[in-house]
Amino acid sequence: MLEEQAAPAPLAAPAEAAMPKKATPLRTVLKFARRKPLGAIGFGLVFLLAAMTVGTPKAEFGSPSLPDRPFGFELGSSWLARYGEEDKFYDVSGRLNRLASPSGDHWFGTDNNGRDTYARIIVGARRSLFVGVWALVVATLVGTTIGVISGYFGKWVDTIVQRFMDALQSFPPLVALILIISINPLSSGDKSSLLVTAVILGLVGIPSVQRITRGVVLATREQQYVEAGRVIGATDLRIMLFYIVPNIMASIIVIFSTGIGVVILAEAALSFIVPEKVPGGTSWGNMLADANSRLGEKPYPGLFSAGAIALAVLAFNLAGDALRDVLDPRLRLQ
């Protein structure tokens, strides 16, 4: 009888219906590395650059000063530096060990003054990174503000702002940097004026940042959620702060990350071209300028300083491109 037949056993849930595995930080990193191998390499180099700047914090506080007090507290010598940046070394005969080749004692060799090149590369990393961060903070804050206002209001406001920015961008950036630093009375050559140099680098980058931000805002202001904000009576300031800025943060983050590499290159170029106008201290540009006349005979100091600049710029460019691909929803759908 049909009624006496046993009820069919319940079907097992398909494997696809199983709960997805919880995303752990390690699994997220591995997934990112598989999808964006170049971006993973870029982030690895950025973390290495950041590690080169880490030192033991000291209980000394004050106004920010680059490179050793970037956030108001003093940083000690880098943990990765084997020697002091100004330590001089001598050979067995007692003479200064100048332009020595790489060895177990001096991994990158020594410079013309007998100083360890590896230690100076490590010390120069702190200067390059923190100058880049401070410059991009200035450029991003000011440039984003100008770009949002110009793109949101449009019409005559946009016309006036963009013509002014076009006039600023008509000057070659490097020439403008040299001109501003040359006439700046605060750039006297001590370490405290390095912060002023970072601010100047940021000011020169404002036109480029605002132009990119303006382009994103022009598209964002036409979205339906912005129209909804206008319908409910939100003020222009509220719409810009709570409707537009949060939705362009991905572009701002990418601008910040890629811009650091540009500033590192610009600071090195200034130290190479006009070292007398740039605050003193160990920098990759100064090291390259010192080694320039001896590249044919003893290339190691110049090669390692130039390689550090190239790797730093490459790292931030690769990391910025990967961030753009990850944060942009249009690219995620491709």
C-alpha cells in the first residue's frame, strides 16, 4: 500500500548551500596577493620602507619636526640601522675606509667619507617617508576642499577656481619648487625647516589633487542620493560633507598613496639639484649628488641610493594602483 511505504529520507543540503568560511585577516591577505600580485609586492615594499623608519620612542615631546619628530614625539635611531649615520670607519692601516665595496661588515659599502652606506640608506628612508606623508596631508586636505567646492557649485565658481589653478599649473612643478624654496627665508638648512619644505611640496601638489577631486565630484553630485539630500532640505555644506565626501573617499585614498611616491622623487630631485637650498641631513638625493662624480669608478653609493629612490616610488605606485582596483566598484565588477 502507498500509505504503508516509508517516507523518503530528507535530501542532504548541497555543498554550495554551506555557510561560507569566515574571512580571516590572513585569508584576506592571501586572496589579495593572488588577485593583485603586483599590488602585494608594492605593499610589501611599503611595509619594508615603514619598518626602516621605526625606532624606540623617547619621552621628548614638542612641535612636529622632521625627520625625527614627525608626530610630536621623538623617535630614536632606526632598529634596522647597524651603525650611526655619521660613524666613520678605518682600514687596518688606520686610513679612512673610503668607497669600500659591499662586504660582511658594510653590506652596501662605504661612501667617500668612510660612512656606512646601508646605515645612511636606512636613515634617509625616515626623511623621505615622513616628508612624503606631511606633503600629501597638506596637498590632500587643501586640494580636496577646493575640488569639492569647485565641482559641487560649478558655474562661475568653478570657472574662477579652475582658471586660477590652470595659471598655477602653467609653471613646471620642479621649477616652481626651486623658486619657492629659494625665496623662502625659513629654509635655513637646519632640520626644523624640513617641515617647511614638506609643506611647500604639498602646496605645489594642490592643483593636481583638486583637479582629480573635482572630476569625481562632477559625477557624484548628479547621483540620486545627492538629489534626495536636496529634496529633504539639506544645506550645501551638509551635502558636501555627508553625501559627497564619503563617496569619493576611495579616490582620495588612491591620490594620497600614489602621491607619496611623487613627493619622495621630488624631494630627492631637490636634494640632488640644489642641495644648498634644501635642509641638511642624510637624504637619498644628497647621497646620490655626493656619489655622482664617482659613478664610473666606485658606483656602489650612487647605485644603492638611486635604487632606494626607485623602489620607494615603484612601491607606492603599485600599491596605489592596487588600491584603485580594489576600492573602485566599477573595476571590481570587471
